[in-house]
Amino acid sequence: MCQQELDALKTQNANLQTQINLANLAASQNAQTGQLLADNAAQTATLRQALNPTPIPAYVVQNPNGCGCGGYNACGCGSF
């Protein structure tokens, strides 16, 4: 091969290597961005729970509005 062909191949090789490096960099940046967004969402959820906690009942109680079978004495557990 003559020197011009070798120089052209070297230039092409360098361009392809640059494209690979840029693609790897973009993939790395996307992964970092995704991780940051996930961490921020988790931190926001933790802060919301700490600042405005959801009440958790100590124990389950029976419905005080009837026997749970449709109301209006549908199953004979009281009169309305």
C-alpha cells in the first residue's frame, strides 16, 4: 500500500475509535442520569413519608355502621 492509503486507513481508524468513545460516554452518562433520577425519587418518597406520615391503624375493628351484609337488616344482624 502506498502512504496515502495507509494515512486514509489511519484516519478512518481514528474516526471510528472516536465514535466508539463517544458512544461509550453517552451510555455512561445515560446510566448516571438514570441512577440520579431513581435516587432523587427515592429520597423524595422518604421525605414525604417523614414529613406527612400515613396513619397505620394499631388493629382492625369491625365496621360500626352495620354487619357488613348490605345494611337495612339484610342478614338479620340489627334493625335500621
